[in-house]
Amino acid sequence: LLWGITAGLAMGVYVIFLNLFNEGENIVLNFMKNIFLLGALSYILPKYRNYNLTISFFQKAMSLGATTTFYSCVTLVVIYFVVGAIEPTWTFNYYAMPVDSIGDVITNAFIIFFEVLVFGIISSFIWVQWLKGRDEHVVDNVK
């Protein structure tokens, strides 16, 4: 929970500064916000592996990654709504969609949520597969 909220806050601050100081939309720089989530997952999943060497590591670690990603998504969307309420010109523009109405805000929020969720789940899966393969000899001894 803590790492998901922290990653969401870091992504939100990064995107706000990116939109304030960057002229025009840059999809690559917008996508780079996910490095904060990847950093959180890269920290917690190996740490979790060290404490939970069980047969069901894959399911539990994927659940941890998905939960962290979900809280990160929710935090980022909340930041998006708060920033939009304070100053609409500071909102995150995605795929050249102007923010002119509440419908545009909701659409952009859904896009942000879905983009980060997919990235986080895929990243969690890759990390867990890599960590799972490194512990086969230890897990076999637990049986």
C-alpha cells in the first residue's frame, strides 16, 4: 500500500512538472512516469521473495504487484482530479486530447488508470517470472 501510494505520488509530481515546463506533448516523456512504479516494484518484489519462499510465491507476488499497481493508479488519478480542480491548464494531456469538460477529465483519467495498470501488471509478471526462476532449487527443498 505504502509503495503504491508513493509511486503514484512520484508519478503525479513528475507529470505535473513535465506539463508545466515542457512545451508540447511528448509521449515518451509521459510514458517515463512509469519508471517510478517500476522502481517500487523492483524494490518490493525481491524483498518479498526473500521473506516468502513458498510454493505459492507466484500467486502471492503477483497479488502484491497488482495491489501496488492499483494503489499507484488510484493515487495518480486522484492527483489528476485535484490538479484539474485547482488549475485545469496543469492537467495531464494525453494523446492530444484537450480538457474542455468533465467528460474529457473522466476520459483522460480512465486512460491514465488503464495505461499505468497494464504497465504495472506486465512489469510485475516479468519480475515475478525472473524471481521465480532464480529460486527453483530453494522451493524444491521446501516440498
